[in-house]
Amino acid sequence: MNKSYVQAAFSAAGLALTALLLTSCATAPTAQQVEDATQQVLKSSFSEQGIAKMDRLAPDASNQACSEAAGKPLEEKLAKSIEEANLKTVKLPVDGKYLGDWAEGEKIAQNGRGLTWTDKAGEANGGSCYNCHQISKAELSFGSIGPSLYNYGKLRGVSNPASAESKPIVEYTWGKLWNAKAYNACSDMPRFGHASILNEQQIRDVMALLLDPKSPVNQ
């Protein structure tokens, strides 16, 4: 990125924010004013490059509602409607196979690459799971934004993922990976399947990492 491009971006951002401050001297800016200024800054400082297109700046209805809430809990009826709408997008595996290779799942959890303008369309992305969660006990570096997933399957009594007793938690875990907003309207977790971040086989492999009794996660 060249110097003039960066300078132009910061200049546009400064003008937008300055305008917001000047118009809000008498009263605090409204949520819509803040949103409009933010969108102006984003649009003026972002340009399409490679697979990074302008549609990334357009939030869907779910994200829009959570953004407008500005960190406050959504009204219960709205939250439920968002979760129901997102639940309808969850696609269960056609062949009924939920678990893949946990060793491949660990690689995906460790991998934070993908989705940048330098990546090619169709290339496999990483899950970057350790950025937010503890997963394997052997990994000493992990984030704490999300809950610990260590012993995920073991704590939930999944000794045989193929059993009828395990079906509810297996399907829930798949759905959570596919579209987390189906269970928490304003979840910060990436919607791996819905947003095509991970493909179906990759989700199977992460499922195995979490649920396979042989996985180090459940040791």
C-alpha cells in the first residue's frame, strides 16, 4: 500500500470524525450518526483488491441489529427472530458424517491464514480457533475471548459420537460451527459454514478435534 493511499485514507477518516464532533457539540451524537460516520470512513479508506470486495462493508440484518445495539442486550423478541433466521441457514452434512480427522482439525485450529486480498479464491482458509479459545492442553498460547474447549466432548459425555445419545450435542456443535448466530444472536464467533470460511470437510475435521474421544482435546 503506497504512502499517498494511506494519507488519503487517514485524511478522509479525520474529516468524517471531525464533522461528527462539530455537529454533536450541543448534543451527543446518535447511534445512527456514529454508524454513518463509521461507514463513510470505511468506504473512503477501503478499495477492492483481489478477493476483498466492497460487499465486506455491508453488514447483514443480524450484524446490523447487533451493531445498532452498541453492546447492549437485544430485545428478547428480536434476538429470538435473529437466531431463528440463522438456524435456517445451517446445513447438516448430506451423508450424515459429522466427524473427520482430528489431526487435520488441529491444523485448522492453529491456522490463522486466509480471506485477505493476497489469497486466491477457493484456497482453504484456517479457523484461527486458538485466537479465542483454549483447545488442546498441549498448546500454551491461546485466547480467552471465548470459553475453554478443552475436554469439550468428554465433559458433555460424548464417548461415542455416532450414538443416539450423542446426537443432540453433535448436531448442536455442527450448527455452532456453521452459524454461531443461530444460538446467540450477537455472537462474535465467525460463521464458518454460513460465510464459507471453512468448507464442509474442514468443519468435519474441527468437529473431530472437539468430539473424537481419541483427540487430545478429550484426553
